[in-house]
Amino acid sequence: MCIVLREVLYNTMMISDKMKVATEFCNLLFTTTSVILLFSGLGVDSMAYDYFSTTECMREPQRAQYGGGIIVNPGFDHNIESWTVFGNGTIEERISNDGNRFIVARNRTQSLDSFSQKIQLKKGLIYVFSGWFQLSEGSDTVSVVFKLNGSEMVKGGHVIAKNGCWSFLKGGVVANFSSSAQIHFESNNPNVEIWGDSVSLQPFTKKQWRSHQDNSIERVRKSRVRFHVTNVNKTSLEGAKIVIKPTKPNFPFGCGMNHNILNNTEYQKWFVSRFKYTTFTNEMKWYSTEKIQGIENYTIADAMVEFNRRNGISVRGHTIFWDDMKFNPVWVKTLSPRGLRKAAAKRINSIVLRYKGKVIAWDVMNENVHYRFFEDKLGENASAIYYSKAHELDPTVPMFMNEFNTIAYSGEKIASPANYVKKLKEIMEFPGNDRIPFAIGLQGHFSQGQPNLAYMRSSLDFLGATGLPIWLTETSMDPQPQQAEYFEEVLREAYSHPAVKGIIMFAGPAQAGFLGTLLADQNFTITPTGQVVDNLIHEWGTGPTHTLISDTTGIVDISLNHGDYDVTVTHPVTQYIQNLNLSVNKGLSHQNIHVKVHA
């Protein structure tokens, strides 16, 4: 039996290729006026990536997504019909020099004074919002707000709008109950007019949402493989058995780890049997390695790094610095700027050089959108300087900016996707930092209640438009009766998004103290949430083993996750077995494997 492997691209450009072209075209968002990700036009029912995502503003707005969805008069073709004033002020229609019609909220006195429309929400549906916004002067954050139950205000997304061009706001809300609601908008500066156009609110059932996730996974995480089995005389061989066993998944799906792994054999067995990627929850942090100034102790972190090396587990370096003052060593908080600069220089040299070549990434400055301890002490460029230094010390691995709430909480303003990108842009534009392989780290700590998947997706869309790789770095779900269901929704949402390149959970067994997102109890019995994770590990990488029989033409077609496989082909008569190794390449949309069998 001899095997010839031939890799063939589909004639049509696949969705991942289109994304690559779009991101290469923009050469990162910071050098262009707009970044557009265009995905093939799939219907509303399939909820495919039929979106327009931009990180900068445009001269004229695009048409409303989904024809406006349930919004009446979304493009203001009928003046301001169905729109009313929310709060104080007045609203009116205006027409641009190019003939575009839009709505204006003027004479505002409060942040929530704007234009509004009444809508009807249905329990269980996911509502995707989008719209284009501009201000009469300056720049400010504009938020979409849903008023529920006559008083409850739920924010569904934000954008930094400005005068002179239109900015795209995308977000949404999940309806926990059926009710009427009002959709309106907020700008903190009441002295400016809010301009709006192409407003859309499109509902999707969870079934539709899951269907889109599955379709996206099929396109982004898998490739089609065709086995063609023939006799040596090139005639097709019917009935050949092909067994395909996954050996190494391509997508990093890992789990946080703490010091308990060193002395708990049950924890070791549980972890090693499941994960090949990890982040230490605390053991590399400054407060763990230098509790007393001048006395460094890497004993625990060293032992954990060695444990992972022995077991073939890749480690993310977390974290060099933390911009939240309260999570720095006590002695650091009292240092003068000169003393802090000296101590920080020692710290970054010590940890990065110690683990250079032993970690696959660094979280350089943790939570530096929310906090600014180092900036307040050392100047506005503190983060940028330490990214530069970390890259100088370890130039081969990506450098992450790690933040919380950016995708998990739609009410977040400080670390909204737009503000995250703004901070990242400042760091990247620092002299010399254009050579650094930056990456986006999103912690993904979800609190109680139904996760807002519409907001999560819109945030990933926005951040993905940078062209930078995105990882969910500390994914968790607060305890609640529906924790398993909600955690699966979050993990599938991340996995299905083309821009997400890895997921690390901050979860684990009770014996290691992971009581929030608990995957196994004190006896290492798998919890419902742990079963979800095990099922996804199986589905996305380590299983199942496929047993297939060639048809009358000798052909077997199958869609496989990107990764490595052991394949055996058995002759239907002689039972002769041939083994081969197969790598399903994420860069290809189709692979042909031609197997010639000697009887």
C-alpha cells in the first residue's frame, strides 16, 4: 500500500480567507480610517457573520443591518415617524449634502436626552443592535440603552462618536422576560447634539444563534478531507475501512492552575488528562515572588513550570505587572517614583529572563485600562515602556494586554471595546513598539444571569477588526442554577468567532479551591459544568474516533477539526492495514488524500 497526499484549495474563497484579506488590507486599524470585515451574505435565519465592523468613523453611514429588524423607519426615509423624544430637548430630521437623511437630538440638558422608539421584547430572544452615530462637536462615548419595566436601564453597547464622521455602534440585549421597552441613547456631554442613522434591532432565537455558532465552527475550525481509495490499477476500491483518531487538537483550550497541582496527585491526573495549555492564577505575580523587598522566591512557580514541561503543557506568563495598586506587594505601594522605577526594572528583568523560552506569551500590564498605578507614579507612557522592555527581553512571544468586563458586561464604559483599543493604540504607537507581536487578552469573567451573547459577539467583532489575535484568558461563570448552560454558551461563542485564537478557563476542582466555576467536587466527581467542559474537549479536539467505509467510488468525505490525526486504512478483503499521519491544516479549506492499496 502506498500513500500520496495532495492538498487542494477550494476554488471559492472561504470565510476565513476573506477575514485574512480584510485584516491584511487594513494593516491594523491604526493606519487606516476604517477597517471592514465582510463575510459572505448568509441569511438572517442562519445568523452568519453578515456584519459591517469598523473601528474608525466613516464619511457616510452604511444602510441598516437586517433592514432595521424590528425598528420602524430605521433610515429616516419617512422623516422622524415612530421616533419620539426621550427626556428633554427636541428631535428633528436633517439631510446631509449627499442627500442622506438622519435624526438629531438637540437642546439636550441631561446625558440620556435623546431620540427613542418603543419596542416589544420577547422572553428568551437575543437582540442584536447596530446603528451609526455622530456628535455635533468634539467626541464622547455614545451608549445604546434599553429601558425595561418602566424604570430599569440596561446598557447594550458603546462607541466613541465624534464630529465630522459616523461611528458604528454594535451591541445588544438578551430578553429575560417579555415586555415592552424603550430604546434610547446616552452621551455624557449634554451640550452636544446626538446624530443617529441606520438603526437596527434584530431578534434571534437561541436555536438560530446556536445554528450560526455551529456554521461558523464548521468554516473556521474545520476543513473538508476526502479519502480516495483505489487499487494499484487505479480502479476505485469499495468497502475499505478508514479509522481516523485525533491525536493533537490545533485550537488551544486550556485551564488555569494553582500551586495545589504540585502535591495533589488526583489534581495532576485530572488536569493532565484534559489540558495542554494553562495560566497560573497567582504564582507568577509580583506579590507571590517578592513578598519582601529584595527577597525573591520563585520556588513554587519554578516547580509548576517544570511540572508542565514534563507533561507537555504550554504556559502563559501571567502577569509581569498589575496596574491596580491594591494587587501590588505592600512594599511597592510606598515607593517613591524613583524607587518604583528601580524595583520595576529589577522585576521585569528577573521574571522575563527566568521564564524566557518556557512560556508562550506574557501578560505584560494587567488591567491597565481600568487602572493606572504605574502611569500615575511613572508617567503616561509607563505601560508602553514596559511592553517595549518585555519584548526586548523575550522577543519571540506575543505580548498581551489583559482586561476584564470588555466582553462580559455590556454596562462597562471604562474598558469598553473602544476604550480597550484606544489604550492599545497608545501603547503600539510608542516609538519602537511597532515591532512587538501584540495580542488581545479578554478575561471573560461572567457574573450571574444570562450572558449577553449579542454584546459579547459585537465586542469580539470590534476587537477582531484590529487583525490582532484574541484570547479569552481567564474565562469563568459565577455559581448559579444554570451555570453549566450559560458557561457552554460563552465558550461556544468564543470558539465560533474567527478572531479568537485560544481560550483559558479560570476553573477547576474543589480540592484546588476553584469554587466559583467548579468542574469537579471534592471527590473529583465531575460537576454539570465540568461535564460541559469535558464534552467540549471531546467535540473540539480529542474525539471522537471516526470509522468510515469507502463508497462504490472509493471515496469518503469528512469534515475534521484542525489538528493531527492517526489514520489506518484496512483492505476489505485481505485486511491488510496501512498507517499514516494526517495534519488537517487551518490554512486550507480542503485536503485530498489518495490511497492506493495493494491486495
